[in-house]
Amino acid sequence: MATTALSRKANYLRHTYRCLTSRYLSHCTAASSNPLLPLPRSVLPLGGGIQSRPQITQIFPFSTSIPTTTPTVVDSETSKNTEEAKSNGNEKSGDSKHQDDKNNARRTVRRGPISWLSFLFLAATGAGLIWYYDRMKKQRIEAINKSSAIVKVGPSAGKPEIGGPFNLIDHDGKPVTEKDFMGKWTMIYFGFTHCPDICPDELQKLAAAIDKIKEKAGFDIVPVFITVDPERDNVEQVREYVKEFHPKLIGLTGSLEEIKRTARAYRIYYMKTSEEDSDYLVDHSIIIYLMDPNMELVKFFGKNNDADALADGVIKEMKQYKSKKATS
């Protein structure tokens, strides 16, 4: 009887174990096919979240072949919080981007007037500089014109060393020195009788100026011609030459040494330029000297002065000379 009772209890326990095992496995299969189906409270702990199901061996110590699969379950509240945090982050990032766009727009609007003001300032500055430069240039030109129109008489720095003693022969064959012209105003020109154009022009200008000075101021001046070509300009040649210009014109010639010494004293340059037998030209300085009664240089006149300018310049110098003598 005891053996029969034990066998019955063993059979009862095996039947109970099989029923519980079949029910538990069917419940796990349903949970794996539907993850949203909550597990029973006996399996899922009260703390929530992701937990591992306790092994079957802890509940049924008699079994050793039950699988120990641990499915993962996600709490719905945690997923909601995560989604809300992401949405809040996206909204914040969108707001920050919108704020940055507004700031950039404000900066662009602020930079516009500054650039235009800078451009206007540079344009005004450039116009002012141009106006100032033109004004200063005009003032400079006016000052130069005024200073050139007004003749300033300053202290004399001494007389130039032009002129000196000479011993020559006039067109009548008489010996002449600088002392023969003392007490007279003289105008001296150096040239040569075979000169094709310049010398005749200058002597005609000299003769016309002599007559104009006499008519305008009543001053008497002795015109003098000194040759720089003594080899060909003898006394007869010089005499015939000076008669063609003015009756008061005095022609002087001399030896090569005397002519050279006289030209050096008056700072006259001359040189033969070409020579074919007896036909050659002489290059020389083109200057008319105004000498005072002491045979000292007062002023010299170049080729750029015509007869009227030459006459006016000589009259002016003679008046200044006489006024200084009267006051001294």
C-alpha cells in the first residue's frame, strides 16, 4: 500500500510539472511574437525596464533541460521620454538656427550704411584734395607772375670781367685803343664780313636801334664792329662792309694775336667751321655789348631781341645809369 501511494504521488507531481511547463512555454511563445504584450508580474520585476527572466531551474528544481532564453523588453515611459528629449532638442536647434539667421540679417543691415559712408567720405576727401591742389597751383602761378613783373633791385655782386684794353685798326687805317671811346656810350658787336646771314641781320638791328634811341631819348651811341676773321677782313674789306649799314658804324680789325686777345677779354667764342681754300665760315658768339663812358660793361643783349626791344633796353639802362650818377 505504501508503495502504491508513493507511485501515485510521483505520478501526480510529474503531471503537475508537465502542465506547468507547457503553460509556461506557451506563454513565452506568445510574448516573443508580440513584444508589446507585458510579461506576468511573476516574471517581470516591479522596478521596470529591461530585466532577465529568472531561470526555470529556480522555480522548478527538478528540471535540467529547460532553455534559459532572456527576451528584452523596453519600457514605454522611457521611450516616450527619449522621444520627447529628441523633439525638444530638434526644436531648440531650429530656434538657434532661426536666431542666427536673424543676427546675420541684422549684421548685414548694419554694415550697409557704414560702407556707403566710407565711400562718400573718400569721395569728399579726394574732391577736397583736388580743389586744394588746383588752388595752390593757381596761387603759385600768380605769385610767379607777380614776382617776374616786379623788378627787384638788390645789392650788386660786382661787375663781370668783360672788356679791357685793346690795340686795333679802324676802317680808315688808324690805330685805335679803348681809350678812344672813353666818354662815349658804345655798342660793340663781333662778327666777320663774309658772314652770310647772321652778321648782316644783327648789324641792321644795331643800326636801327641806334636811330630809335636817338629819336626816343636823344642819346648818342657809337656802334662798333670788330672782326673775328682778320685773315680776310683787312682795312679795305671792313671799310666797304660797314658802309652798307650805318654811317656812324666803326669797323675794327688787327692782327691775329690782337683779335684773339680782344675776343678773350670780351668773352667771345669763335672758330673756323669749314675751310676749302679761302672759302670758310666762322662760328662765333652773337652778342651786342652796351658799354658805359668808362668802357665798362652795362648790359649785353642776345639774338632774341629785335630792334625795338634793343632800343628800349638800352634807353632804360642809360637812364638808370644817369640817375645813379646824379644821386651819388
